[in-house]
Amino acid sequence: MGNTVIFKPPKLGVLLHSPLLIAFQTAFPKGVVNIVYGEGQAVIEPIMSSGKINVLAFIGSCKVADILKKQHPYPHLLKSILGLEAKNPGIILSDANLENAVKECVSGALSYNGQRCTALKILFVHEEIYDIFLEKFIDAVDKLSLALPWSEQVDLTPLPEKDKPIWLSELVQDAVSKGSVCNKREGL
């Protein structure tokens, strides 16, 4: 169709895109999918301000999406596909296999320390199974191992950005102010 893509991978987890890049290379003609690397502010602003971008597909914060759209000289012509803040839900129905649902929800919420756009951010659990699901979920979270990334059998590691622990602590404090923290490690 003549459309081309400029893909800017995220700063963290960029190596995870290697298989995707190979798939792009084998599936599309040269020049159809273009990859740019670098600090977002340095590489994206010149591209957006060129006015040659027709569609912005972005998963990130509302604040950054607003900045990107304002960089375009014709923002009213820019089509935007935004997965802002990526509030991905997990929905657990009353007939769910609880062992499997708990396993998938823990993995979906906390693999890669939850630091991925596709992480589960909110769980909707049918009221008929809520109590038992919560008990099993808390138990599974409490069993996760905390260690450095090179340790064997580690589930959760230190966060890769210096401000993230403070931000997450604030989220835990906010949760406590509105209810309670259920797991024994109190949010860890």
C-alpha cells in the first residue's frame, strides 16, 4: 500500500525486540519498517516536527503523548492510536480454573517486574470467587523470590530506573490510604 513505519523501541527491554526485527526483515521489503534507536526526546522530535508523520501509535503516558502531538506542525491532521498508560485488565469469571487464573495473573502483572506496557494493571474478579482467588493470589505473590537479575530462580529484581522505587512506594501509600495492602510483604 506504500505505507512505511518508523519504529522506536523503548529504552528498556530493547533486546526483546530482536525476534520481531528479524520477522520484519523477512516479511517486508527493505525500507518498509525502519528502526530508530536513541533517547526519545532526541530522535522523535525531529521526526514529528517534519510533518511527514501521518499516524502516531504510542503506548505511554498522556503527558508524553501530548508532547509528541504538539511537536507535529499539523496536529489536527495527525491520526493517533494511543494506549495511554496501558491499563490492561485481567478478567476472572466465576467458572475460571483458579490455579491457572492465579498463575496467569501473577505472571501477567509481575513478570519483568510489571515494567512492560502489556502488564496487567487491574484485575476484575467475579464476586463468587473473589475471596478464594484473592487468598490464592496473595499466597502466590508472597512466594515470589526477590534477588538480583543474575541470581538463579529469581522472580522480582531491582527496578532499572532510579525514580521507579519512589514512584511505586507512592502507589503503595496511595493504595493503603484507600484500603489496604493484602500481601504479607506489604507491597513488596
